[in-house]
Amino acid sequence: MPYSQAIKVGNTVYVAGQGPFEPDTGMCNGDTLEYQARRTLENMKAILEAAGAKMSDVVKVTVFLEPGADFDKFNEYYKEYFSAPYPARAITGVNQGFLVQMDAIAVIGS
């Protein structure tokens, strides 16, 4: 599959769309927003760390949520991984049977 989880250009890391995939199996498990949001954020964190970045380096996140998802609950989980000043963020609908999917841009040392 022609896919990279992330690309690092200089001190900028572009994280491709991440879903709630289990690192050891590559399968999508969990049928709650909480589980899928946390798994997706943990995947993003691991990818950023592998590129030498941290969650605090993230400057932009695009969030894809299932229509009707509990936005307030999602924000609770999101705030466990990001702090003020929060990255710029856009939210739109998701497909493929996921409850959540995300991509991000990080600038190391930002």
C-alpha cells in the first residue's frame, strides 16, 4: 500500500490520517468513542515520538468524527493529550465505519 504514517520535512512532521488501529494487529477494535479516540491519540503520539516530536509540538489537527458523536466527550479525551494553547483544529465527518480518525502537523520545538 502506498502509505506513510508520517513524513518529516526539516523540523515539520506531517502525520497521515490515523484511526483506532491496534499496533500489534493492525485491526480496528473497540466500538465506543472513548476507546477509539484514545487509541487514535495514542497512535498519533507514538508516530510523533518516532519522528522526534511531542504532542506539544502539534500545531494543527484535523478530526473526523462520526455524525452524532458526543462532541463534548471527545473534547474531554482530546484535552488529555493537548493543552493550551491548543493546536488549530478542524472537525468534519468520518467514514469507513470509524467513530474517529485524525491527522496532524507538528513543528518540532514549536
